[in-house]
Amino acid sequence: MELKDFRRVSLAPGERKTVEFTITPDKLSFLDLDMRRTVEPGWFDIMVGTSSVKHQTVKLEVVAR
């Protein structure tokens, strides 16, 4: 689990807001054994919430071209 983006949003009681994040290949990449940035195909869990304990999860599939 890694924090890739965050935004502080203040809400009044009962208020709702939409917050958008763009998930770029850079946010899904890591250094491979040859120290090159890479993104592997597969499923990623994208979690959004108030903490690492209180969150909602959606799945994102990355496919090879």
C-alpha cells in the first residue's frame, strides 16, 4: 500500500463534494530489477477514504498493449 495522491477537503455537516484524481502510469510504476520505471499488467486496488483504515476500494485493471 502506497500513498500516491491526497487532497484535504473540508465539509460542513451533511455536505457532499466530488473529488477527482487522475491515475497516470507514473503513479502505477515502480523500479524493476534493472532500475527502469515499469508498469506491470494486472489488477490494482484503488482506495479512497479518510484514512488507511476507513476507505472504499475499487479495482483497476492494467492491460499490456
